[in-house]
Amino acid sequence: MNLLRLSWKNLTFKPLSMLLSITLFALGVGLISLLFLLQHQLQDKFEKNLAGVDLVIGAKGSPLQLILSSMYHVDAPTGNIELGAVKPFLNPKHPLIETAIPLSMGDNYRTFRIIGTNSDILDIYEAKIAQGKVWERNFEVTIGSKVARDAGLKLGDTFSSSHGFVEDDNLGHEHTAFKVVGILATSGTVLDQLILTTNQSYWLTHDHGPAPTPAATGEENDHDGHDHGDDAHDHGDEHDHEGHDHGDDAHDHGDEHDHEGHDHGDDAHEHDHEGHDHEGHDHGVEKTVPKPLLEEPAEKQITALLVRFKGRNYQALNMQRNINENTEMQAATPAIEINRLYSLMDSGEQALRILAFVIIIVSALSIFISLLSSLRERKYELALMRVMGSSHSKLFMLILVEGLILALLGWALGFLVSHGSMHLFAGQLAEAYGYDFSGWIFLPQEWLVLLGSLALGIVAAILPAMKAGQTDISETLLKE
Amino acid sequence: MLSTRNLSFAFGGSASKTLQFPDITCPTGEHWLLLGQSGSGKTTLLHLLAGLRTPQSGTVNINGTAINELTGTALDRFRGREIGVVFQQSHFVRALSIRENLALCRQLAGLPPSSKKITALLKQLNITDKQHDLPQELSVGEQQRAAIARALINEPSLILADEPTSALDDKNTDQVIDLLKAQATAANATLVIVTHDNRLKSVFEQRIEL
């Protein structure tokens, strides 16, 4: 019957009061730990995805939105910008810019965003190919590991994109068939959840979209003719299936042929249609290696440009100001915007933290009160223990250990609660933002929480323990 | 062997309420009755004998040890080993079973657990079937027997009993007194019973009147 066991027996003698103290304690500790976990994992995600990007250039609007959409892929883009406006930045000879990565976005496949870009993006996120290769031609895609896992895509699979960022069958670009040519190794960055393709693929899917062709609804039959998969068989000999505008150049696709503005023009020229074996190719005409963006027409659009400077100097800072003041575009600094986001989150977090501390103080109070009241009920038994030869310090320790046990159990339960609810949260967060969170990440701060809990247990128990230690046997027993 | 010399006690440290006690000498193995009316200081004397209080003057000597000269842990340890006390109302550590209470008693006195000894004593006091019950689950008579068991488990040289029978009926009183005497004799311990219970007068030859 050592001290620990005796303390334990004393506590379990009043199970409800014990339960109350532990539950309150666990609630406070759990909330604090959960905040730690959330904050850590959010910051971890944000910082990993900064990827050394110094500036993001995009359409005017909220800078935070621009950063969130083009770096973290959680918000809608602010709009598009014209390629012509950013061409100077894409020039590899630009004196300030080390890398400039053009991004086209707006479509998804089963909520995974499809990003039109070039392979430089792999370098800045330090991503590696796990299977297959990097996308080169239009409508070839290299997908993130999470996309492969969750959407069940394998090398060689094809799929159609949907417009927007939510899954909606009505918004499908049914005629666009992307083909998976590569899968990235898990990098822990946002690339894990992206589908990467060429910028040109976007134009090829989208240019017909906004084209103001009045016949868009009237010529359904024409549109049907676009089912390239079926037509591919007779492509070689019978070259007249309506809607295909192979012969025409891009300049006149709007007036004559109104098959919803399919812009096969440029590509078609470079293709020898007669001899080409179209079997199995859905979009053979479009699956070409695109030209560098610098050589594309200036009126084409992209969504954003990620910029890495050669060095951060005042000229680089000036460039941001220049863009913001003198162009129709905006330039935002990711680090600044993310710090702004932190400070926004911080006020909410602050409130929760205060709540957690209040709960913890109440729980310490509950331990204090339950020990004190049990002391009152147990004063004869404590006096008796002194009669049986127990010293003052032993009684002091007995009560202190009771407080420590309550704190330790409260901490343990809180620990489980925080990781358990983080685990539950993780599923929701993954659904909402596509980011992977985990309940099974353990932080060094949690040791601090443990130490804090034990300290609090001692604080709550020290007065009752001192009172127990001072038990005067004779006085107590005389009052019976 | 228990003896006191010039023992006095002052309540609240003031000289106005000072109790003066007669000298007592109880040879080892003898059974004594301490009689007195309520308020005569019986219980105070018992607490002085048990080392639960410090006298204003005088000495308490148990088997050659002047316990009023012991302090702190040494006194606690001596009390745990050498003195067994039975109180008017029996108190136990409520969260422990009777058997665990006895084990705790040995442990607090720094003695080895000795499960055999506990079993034997419980059997002698006829509460074996209650050994795993919590104290509150026992009847008053059973509780008093268990309290005696606890007073005896460390084989003390002095057994002090404070009104051990005041809450008991005649039948239980006889039983408890018989047990106390038998156990004290078996352990060759000095037994001092403080009481105002006249039923006990006939049972004890040695008496001190306060």
C-alpha cells in the first residue's frame, strides 16, 4: 500500500468528483493542445508552400485572395491578366527576375485544381517525378500524389475537366481529354493536390467558352460532331465531319464555323492530317508541344505569375510598386499577405486561447475544491493515519499526489481529445481545402503542456496538502 | 511498562485551565482502567500517554523511552510501532478495505506487510468474512472489532483504549472487552482503558480514578 496507491484509492472512492475534475482539466488542456496542433500544421503548410516566391502578379483585387488562390489554391483567382502585360517578366534576360512561372487556372477534375504552367514550378517546390514524366504537350498532365490517390488516376488515364473549382457535371468540358503522363512524388507541398498541364491547354479548352457565337445553342448537331473519340476512326479518309475547322486559320474561326469556337487553327497547320494515325487519339490535333509563352499572342490570358527575384533589393521592391501603380495588374508579396492572414487568425485564436485558460483555471479550482472538501470529510482518517505513525510530510505528500494524479489524468485525456479531434478535423479540412492535416503529429510544446499541467496540479493541491500536513491529531479526535 | 511523573497539561497554553494528573505506573502486561467523569480530562490523559499531545510539564515513560522528549518523525514512528489506540468511534481510511487498513497500519509504522499476521488476527477477531469490505459496510460492533485489530496488528507494547464500549450494547461490550484483554495478554502488552462505563468496573482489578 504505497502512497500512490493510497492516493488512487482515495480518488476513486469519489469517482464522480474525480470525473468532474479530470474532465474539466482535459477540456482545457485539450483545447490548448488542439490550438497548438492547428496553428503548427497551418503554419507548416503555409511556410512549405512559400517556396521562395517573392512576388505574385495577377489581376487587381484583394492581394490576400491573389496569394491564397495562386499559391495555396484555396480561394478563387482575382481574374485573368493578358499575356502581353507580363511578357517582359517572362523574358529570361530580365535583370531582376530569376524565375517567373505563369499560372493558368479555373478548371478542376473532381475538385483537384488543374493548373496550366511550365515545369519550372517543379523546381521551386522541389518536387520530383515518381512515375512517368513531366507534361510537355498540350493536354498531357502530371498529377500530384494526393490526386493520384484520391481520384484514383493512373498513368495513361484520361479525364475531362470541369469549369470552376467545384465538382459539377453541368460545367464539364466534355470534349477535353487530359491524359496522365506523370505522377509526382509526395512533396508535402500544394503540388500534391494539383494537376499540372500546359498553359496552352487552358486556352484550347476555354477559348471557345466566351466566344460570342450566337449559334452556340442552335447548332447542337455540330457540337455533337465534336465527339472526337468516335470520329477518330474515319478521320483519315473522310475529312469532312462538320465542325472541325482544320483548314482554317485561327483568324476566322468566329464567323464561318461556329462549333463553339474551337480553336484548332495553329496546331492544325503543323499537323499532317492525311497521314496521321488518329486512332485512339481524342485530341490528336491539340496534343502538340506548345510554343514558349513568349511567342504566344499578347492577347492570350493567364491567371497569375509567380516571381522569384535574383536578389531582394530596392529595385525589386520598386517593381512591385510600379506594377501596382502603373498597370492594370497587382503584385503581392506572399510573406506579407500570409503574415496578415496569421494576424487575422490570431484574434480568433486569441479568443479560444483565453477560453482555454479560463477552463483550465476553473479546472484547477475544481481540483482545489474537491481536495479541500474531501479533506474535511477525511479529517478523522488523516488524524488516524498520524496515530498509526504517519508523519506530517507523508500526509502532505498524500494530498499532493492526489492533485498530481488528477492533473496527469486530465492531461492524458486532454492529450487524447486534442489529437483525436485533430484527426477528425483533418478529414474535414482535407475536404474543404484539400490540404492534408494529421492528428498524429506530436509537438515539443506538448511536453510544455504536460509540465504546465503538473505544475497546475501542484498549485491546486498545495493548500489542501499543507492543511492535511498540519492535521493536529488530538484536536481533531477530541471533536468527535 | 508505562509510567508518568508530575504530568500536567494546559489548554490553550494558559495556566488558568491546567489539568494535573496523578502519577501512574502500569507494569508490563497489566490491564488498567482509567475512570473519571466527563470533563475530568480522561481523554486528554490518554492523548498525553499516546504522545498525541505535549504535556506542559512532567514525563511519560514507555518501556524506558520518555516520549515527551521525542519530536516529529521519531515520535510518529515510536507511536506507530509501540502504541495501539482504540478510539470511542472507530475511524478507518474509508477508501480501503479492512484488510488494506491493517496493511496500511503496518506500512505507516515501517513494518513489513506480513499478510499471515493480518489473516490470523482477523480470524481471532472473527471478521475474516468482512476483510475485503469497506469500513462503512460493517456494523458498529464489527467496526470496533476491526479497530481493535488495527490497534493490535503492529504488536504494540502499550494498548490504549478510549471509551471502547460506549457505543456498544452489553453483549458487544463483553465481547470487545474480552477480546482486548485476551489480545493484550497474548501479546504481553500493557492495556489501559479510559472509560466512564460502570459496566467495566467489575472486570478490571487495577483502577485509577481521576
